[in-house]
Amino acid sequence: MSQTYNKQYVLKDDGSATPVFSIEDKKPLSYHESPGNLLLRSGSSNQAEQVGCPVSSALQLNGDLTGMKEDSLAAFARAELEKYHTISYRTYDVDPDFSVCVLADQAVDLAEFIATYGGILEIEPLLVGGYHPDYDSVEEIETSSSGRGYSVHYTRKSVVDRSLCNYCGLCGRICPVQCISEELHFDFSICTFCTDCEKQCPEKAIDLHAIERINLEIPALIVLGEPRLTLPDKRSSIYNQKNMSEFLATLYSCRVDEVITCNHELCHYTKSSKTGCKACLGSCRYGAIKIKDNQIQIDPFACTECGGCVSVCPTGALQNQKLTDQAFIDFFRSFPLPRNSRVIIGSAADLNRSWWQNSATTYEQTCFLEVPESATLTLMNLLFLIAHGSNRLVILSSLDSSDSNLFNAVRETNLLCEKFIGTKELVTVCKPEELSPELALRGTTELDFSPYGDLGFINRRQKLSSILQFFSARSETEISLEQDEVRFIGTITCDDDCCTQCLACLNSCKIESLSANSSTLSLCWNGSLCVGCQSCVEACPEDALSYASEATLNQDYFSPAEVSRAEPMACEGCGKVFGTKKSFERVMTILAKKQQTVPEHLHYCEDCRVLRLLENQ
């Protein structure tokens, strides 16, 4: 197909079962097209609202810049439409929060602020230093970032227990310096701490040294004057009298999209022991991922959808709902990737920029793919594209190498491809405007293996395991990975002498790398599914399990292998196996230490044990 920069590529509904693909002349930017039967159109992503239907940047580039034939373009367009139909996430409107904590060192500043904004804002006034009957005088104040806002922790004096005070007025009359007001406020700037009020209170309601610790969660802070306190590094919602207009401008309703989600059934952070995988916590630079209610939670208000947490999650518990792992794999059911094709992958914005900078170039045997953000790409995504037919993969991104998640995925993909198929640097990252020089700099290699065709999907780790097994089967030798060479790939070993087959480790392995064979009383481990979270190591009461971040990838690595086997404990009555000899001996050892006589019925299974107890009564 020759280059035609004035064309657009569309899918329309003509009432048949299959959407109709056509190539049309582009409309002027001022033209407002009625969606009608229009299902999808190529173009710049910023035109989607104007067009009124999904817009595919990748479709525009494949049509304009590659030699892709019309039937392939039609298949690509239908795959894009199916991908858009999978997008589903929670969205809702949030009203503005008018709560604000005002910190000041002068009571007059607080009074003036309340008089000005008291009818608009819900003000929590705190007087830092000094005393005034109308405001809390605070001490030991600490402020810190907390999700969308701030936590303010402070101490205030709580001299009068109002649940005991009957307001007799005696304290006010006997105070020698008259520091107690009719509002029961104590002015400690003049109080001599003579304790007369405390001693003579008939209800024992006064304690001059009593304090109360307050924890305040607030979306914004206003600082007046120069109160003596340390503010958190995050200053986005901290204001003063001079920039109050900026704060007031933030008070509007907004729409929240919960695009990044966490499936706790797959998440390998362990609630009970607070151990396991915490990779996403360390990857988020915006404070959007927290441990709340003993599990990983995502704050959609702080989340920028950068994709770093999605990329680093080894199990796929974290997903970008604009393109889930399942949708990524399913895309290639409708659009089989041409064998030995170069794949250029990036966000809509980066694809648009690349089209703008390189529109005079034709890229033969090339396919452009669109993802929400390049930083969401995982080792599974990249290896899948190589296995499925790509012999050169270029990721469009303006990120630098300090964004470790994306570049680690690229490094690991290249390392594994070099070990498995002997080809170096199959995957690179470049800026959109540098695409042509990047492709000219590095050639392509014809891959001689049949493409990976398994498009089934269970979860991210299962799919990665399947792809690695695909490559391993084509490798003439087993592949050794050194310590920390590839993240989340390692080896679990078990000390058979210590293991009692209690199987506590199984409860912590949600990806089911560990399993038990009840017929042989053995513990099995599938190395290819293990993400190295070490929850099982932490859960083992006998310290029998250990983990090393190195592995040998051979065919045995991809199926459950026995790591421990126990000798069965048989019932002396019926011969039924009801446990292991190691666990029985452990119980005997505990009883011996306590100098207790071993009950005879412990040698029997649960059924025979009941019968023996009844016979002895």
C-alpha cells in the first residue's frame, strides 16, 4: 500500500455480523462528524471527543507508514475495537472537600481568617504557641503526607474533665492570678501552677498536667505567620495568606477513574504476617499505593496511571483496566502478528508524536501497537511479542533509564533472548522522534522457530511460565540465571530433615507454586510459578524453607518437583494414615518437655481415637 497521508481508516456497522472496514478521505479538523454507524476510526487520540467514537493512533500509523495490506489493516482495526470493548473501570464524581486546618502563631490571624473564610470553609484552627480562649493551643505538633492530604498529630492540654465538672465556679474564684476564664480556658502564659484549683475542686475534675493526643486527617493546610513547626516535603496542598486564591481554585467537583486495580486473590502481600511481595510499594513515586486494612490499596486521587506498579507486579494482581493482560493476549486472536515483523509499541501520545516526526518514512514489515503507557509493559508482554513472531521490538518512550521498571523489563527480555536463542538486543527503547535513526542503527534477525501460538490466559505468571517453557524447549542446553539476574525468578529449597509436612506454606502461596501430594505425603514446588516473595519462608514454623534469587531453567523447572517427603503415621487400630511421623514425634517431644504422660489414644486416627475413649469410660 502506498503512503497516503490524507486517508483515514474506519470501521462501520452496516447491520451485518462483522464490522465493515473502509479507507476514506480525511475530514477537516473543524468538521464535526456524527458517529452514526461509525465504530472506530484512525487518527490522533486527542480527536476522540470530537469524533464521538474510539480513535486508534496505531491504526493510523499502520495505514500510513507500513506496507500493511488492506485485509491486515481490517483485522487490526477489528482487534482494536475488541480491545476498546474490554475497557471497564469504576468512575464517579467527587464533590470538593472544604475542610482545612489553619496553623497560626497569632490568635489575631486566626480570627481574621475565620472572619473572612468562615462562611466558605470548614476550618480547624490551631494556635501554635501562645494561648487564647477561643482556640486550641497545641504542642508537639507533627505534620506528614497522607494519601490525598495530610496527617496532623498534636498534643493539647485537657485540664478540665467536662464529664465530671458541674460548673460550680469555685476554680475561677480561688485562682490567685485569675487565669481561668468562664469558658474554663486556662491561660498558661500567666498560670503559676499553684494547683489550688486542682486541690480544691470538689468533683476532682481538674488536672493541670493532663494532655490529649489528637490525630487529624485533613486535605489541605493553611499556614499563617511563622508558627514553629516542620512541614512535610509534599507541599502541593499547603497554602498561606498570599496564595489563598490558588487554594480556592481547587475547590471544584472532579471525576475519578479507578483505572489501576488490585486483585487481592493474586496479590502476594500476606495480610496475616505483613510479609511477602511489596514490589509495587517501592515503585510508586506518587504515594498512591498504601497498605490499608492489612492489604495493598490504591488511592485513585494520588494515582497518575503511570503504570510503574503494573509493570513490576510479578503475579498480575495489579492491572491497568485500559489494557489488561487478558486483553493484551486476546488482541492477537483477531490480529495474528506477521512473522519476523518489527513491532513499534507506545502510548497514543508517543505514537502521534512519532507519526508527526517520521511521516515521510515507510517502515516495511513493521507493525505499530498502542498501550496506555509504555511503563506498563512487563517481562511477560515483551517476551510474548518476541515468541509470537517479532524479531525486533522498539518501545517508544520519553522516559530515561532512571525509570527502572520499564528498563529492567527490557534488560531481562534481552538477557533471556540472548540465553535462549542467541540473539542480542532484540528490544530497545527510544524517543518517538528518534525512531528512524534507531531502526537504521540496529538491523533485524530472522528468527527460525515457529511462533508461540498459545493464546490461553490464566494470569500473568502462568503466561510467563508458558512462554519461558516455549523458549526452553527450543534451547539445546539448560539456562542458568545468576543471583538477581532476573527479578522474581529464583529457587526454593526445603530441608527435608526439618519439614514436618504441616503445609503452612501452602496458605501463603496464592500463585500455587507450592502444592501437596496427599497420596505420597510430599511437598512439591513449581519453580516457573514462584515469584520469590518468600511468604512461604516466613510462614514455615520449622525454618525448613529457604530462597535463592538464582535458577536453572530446564524442563523440570516448569512442572511440580518434589522438595520434601514425609514418612506416614499409620493408625494402630485400622492402619489408616492420619499424619506424619515427624509431626507425631514433634508432639511427643513437646509433651516430654512438659513431663506429661503420652495419651495412648494419640497413636490412633480420629475415628479410632473416639472409639478408644468411649471404651475406656
